[in-house]
Amino acid sequence: MVKRIKNWLLICLIAAVLMVGWLVYYAIAPLKLQPSSQEVVIAPNSGLRSIANQLVAQGVLREPWRFVLIAKLLNKEQYLQAGSYTLNKNISPYQLLLSLNYGKATQGSVTFIEGRTFAQMREKLANNDAVKQTITSLSDREIMQLLGSTYNAPEGLFFPDTFYFNRHTTDIALLKISYDAMQAKLDKAWQNREENLPYKNSYEALIMASIVEKETGKASERPMIAGVFINRMRFGMRLQTDPTVIYGMGLQFNGNIRKKDLLTDTPYNTYTRGGLPPTPIAMPGIAAIEAALHPAKTKALYFVGKGDGSHAFSNDLNEHNRAVVRYQLKK
């Protein structure tokens, strides 16, 4: 009887060792996926068995139960995360489990750059293969309605930054993130603005910030540029800024602005119309927003490019004309 029990225990031990060895081999053996890499998507709120079945359905696993078993034995089942994952050909079930455990989802990214227009934002999203396209046939106004915005025109209402996301995130979801970021940053900046600025609301400040963004890429000059434009507004002078004219020209702009263009009226031509244009003309960054809300205290009413990216500022027209001769006409 004792011998019989010993033999039974020995058989059980051998079976257990063989089972463990078999599971270890399964866990570390390459899956040998075809093709050389494969993208899989795990749905949100999926449990272990659901994940295993999804991996079977997507051709990663032959059957689900061994993957479920090693996940339970390694106590990993509570930490598996949804998302898109790119699997290499020789990934093992154990490596796959770790990827799901640490949420090593394949990420896409998109960068919205200061000074770019909403049309350029849409183009960048449309050309990003990690983005799920849902707005290609929609107008700008329809997009703003989807975002729940009270504005019809989207220009300037999105924050320029690099955004990381799980692959197949929709374009409208990414726009929503950027839109909400801009609203939050603009609201905070508006609450902390300098007193007695000639803006009726934060949207007008955003318009000014977009002009400042387009007028100079030199960070140290932004408050001075804003100061000049604010001085001109206070004196009832026209802003007379080329970037607004260019924006109003749209596709007619070929890279060269002529005197004829300055005299051709559009809603955005600040040579022919007083005050601010009706909307922003680009995405301003936070530095341009801060400059618009905390302009330099200056008497300058004019500025002209020096040709090196910086500007010469003048308090009166005679001084400005001399600067034009010095920096522009003697090129």
C-alpha cells in the first residue's frame, strides 16, 4: 500500500514537472507570426479570457486556454491593458503577456505647430496613418459642432503641441484634446491678464496672439510686437500687418505680397480695415498668448524687419521711415 502511494506520488510529480516544462516551453517559444509583424487591438474593459479570445480571433494564438493559464499562474490577469499593439514575428506568449501587462501599446503621435492654420492641422491628421479618419467629408463648421463649440470658425482655437495616442484614435478625438487644452490655457491666461487692455473678451486676445505669433518667431520680441499693436489700437490706427493680408488672400497667395494685395479689401486686410480681423489667423502658442495679455510697456507704433529675424521698433513715422531705408531698401 505504501509502495503504491509512493508510485502514485512519483507519477504525479513527474506529470507536474512535465506540465511545468511544457508550459515554460509554450511561454518562451516564439509565436512565429505571419507576416513579420502584426498589429492587434485589445478592446477596452476586456477581461483575461476575452483578451485571449481576441488574440485567437486575430490569429496570434491558436487557442486561448494556455495563455489564460500562464497569466493566472504568474498573477498577471488583473493588470492587462487595452490598446493597439504591434507584435514582432518572434514574440513569445510570455513577452506578449508582459506587453499587455505594462500597457506597451503602440502609440501614434501628431504635432500641431505654432503659427500653422486649421487647414494645415486637418491635412496633418489626414496624412497620419495612426489616426482613424472620420472628418474628411465634414466642413469646418460641422467639425466645430461635433466638438460642442460655440464658435463656427475653428482657426486659432486649438493648442499647438505634440499629442501621443493609441493607434486608431479618431481625428475628432484628437481635435477635442487640442481644443480643450487651448480653452483651458486661454481661460487661465485671461484671468491673469494685465488690466486695461483693449480687448472685449478672451477671443479678441486670441486673435491678437495669432498675429503676434505670425509676426515674429523671436520669443523675446513677442511682448514688444504686442505692445506696438495695442498702442495702434488705442490710437485708433489700423494694425497694418502683412500676415492678416496673406491669410485673407487664401490660396491666391503665392509667397510674395505686393502693394496691390495690401490695397485689395478682404475681411482680414488690416490695411483697409480698422481693428482686429474677425478670427485668429493661426494657432498661437502660449508665449504669444502671454505676450498679447502682458504686452511690453512701450511708446513704439512701428516696427520693421532687420533681415535677421529681429525687428527695429520706432516711436514715430519719421524714425520708422529711416529704419525702413536702413534695413529694407538697402538690401
